Amino acid sequence: MKKSILAAAAAAVAATLALSGCVAGEGTPAAADKPSEEGWSATTLNIDFATYNPLSLIIKDQGWLEEALGDDVTVNWVQSAGSNKANEALRAGAIDVGSTAGSAALLARSNGSPIKVIDIYSQPNWAAILVPADSGISSVEELKGKHIAATKGTDPYFFLLQTLEEHGLTLDDVVVENLQHADGKAAIEAGAVDAWSGLDPLLSTSVANGASKIIYDNIDFNSYGFLNATEDFIENHADLAQLVVNAYEKARAWAVENPEETAEILAEVAGIDIAIATAVIADRTNLEVDPVPGQAQLDVLAIIGPVFVEAGDVPNQGAIDDALASLLEPKFAKAADPSAL
């Protein structure tokens, strides 16, 4: 990234935090994680699971939410095919809690979606630029004029934007084919596109199968994994929000203690070979991160935000600044108690 963008982004975040005085939700009493005498605050909990979010797969597999809620609350699990789909479901009210890349959450909040991040589920290296295995393309610079598959509104798309800028290119220099992650994988393997900004575990599967190869990989261009909830859910169903975060922190500890079982769950849900799933968990996913949303995430998003504006995905920097000042809701992660389940 250009130094001018980094400096402007850092200044914007500093000004935003100075005006707000604190991170959203900081100092707020922790929400209850058990039902009141009247019971839980809702009769249904709509929550997503995604192959790019291993903790969600563990929680669903282990049935902890269903066990804690009993017959009082019905848990509806909805699969998210990508961050963009999770954001669409959150905006539509189809789910109360959804998992996205941090960049996608910032994009959604900047464009008016009433969501906040309540937990950090991972620090992944889940995006990379790939070309067909037999392609003569070996560098990002050679992508000029080429067709690149990417899913707009997701981390791989933002990974692509940053990668192009880092190598002296812009969106005008390439043709972006807006395909969902699985369709992008199919397109590159069929030779229908010249490159793909892919997402794990799909990209690792394609590479392992010998269908494609990575030409650019940079963990610094990946944002964190964000667990988001609608403002309505946070305000009116704080008991369930706390329960979900408790479950996430229980799943984190379980995943660290049981990496082989975690890989097996991922392999089954994603329909991939166990060796690939093991590599994704061991080599491209860091689950041992601080779950409390805070400055580390803002620092990353501050770099990505101006890219949104330059690409036309967000109307102006003011929208980015407002989103950065209001996106985080750390109280649930601060009060997380895995033993409560």
C-alpha cells in the first residue's frame, strides 16, 4: 500500500477514536448469559455456519447451543457461502449472528448495514491469488488485461484490490468476474478465467488437486474473522448474544485441544480430503487470537478503508470513519465464560 494511504488511514482512525472517546460498547455492563425468570428473550436464534469459520462448525457439530437452550429456543443454522452472503442475511434479518471477514463487516457498516462485531473468531491467511496450474503467468504484474474471478464484498476481493495497488495496478487494468467462491474455483479450473482471488478451503483444495497454483500470498492483506450481530439482536437479545459468544470461546479452546477432530469436522462439512482440511487448520488458520474486538482490528481496517473509497465501494472516507467508530461491540467477548455452557 502507498505510504500516503497508510498515513491518511492512521490519521482518520486516530481522529475517530479521539472524537468517540472509546470503542463502542466499552465500559458497558456485561450482558446476562442466562435466561431471566421470564426465560430467554426470544424463542428462536438464527445463526450462520461457514467453512471459513471453523468455530461455527464445531458449535453446530457439538450441539452446545441446543443443549443450553433446550426446548425454549429453536436454533436455526444457516450456511453462509461467503462474507457477502452473511452480510446479505444479516441486513435482511434472516440471521441474528453471522460470520464474515473484517473487511466485509466494515464495508457493510460503511454502507448503512446495522451490524456490530461481538467476537473475533480467527486471524486467517485465507486468501491468495491463483492461476491455472499450466498458466504462464507467474507475477501479479502479468495480470494486466486479464480476467480475474473474485467475490465482491469478501476478503478475497479486498485482497485483490490491495494486491493490485501494491504492484502498481488498478481495477481498470483488469476485468473482475464477480463469481461466488465455489464458482470462481470452477472457473479457474475450467480455464474460463485467467486468475482467481480465492478463499480457503477451496483454494487449498484446488492447489492440492493440481488444478491451480498460487502466485501471490500475503497474510497482511487478510483481515480478521469477525462474528457480527444485528443491532436489534444486541440491544433486545443480549442474553442470547452472550450465550453465542460463550459458545464461541468454548469452541476456540476445544479446537486448540482437538486439532485433528476440528479438521475432521471441516473436511466433512466442506466435502474435502482430510489432508487438505488439516493443512487449512494448521497452516492457514490462527484461532489463538484475542477474541475481544479492539485496536488490532481497527488498525487493519484503517488500511483497507481507503481502498473501498478509491474503488467506489464506499462513497467517501467519512462513511469509513463513522463505521470504524461504531463497528465494534466488545462487551460480550470481555465477559465470555466458556464454562457457562
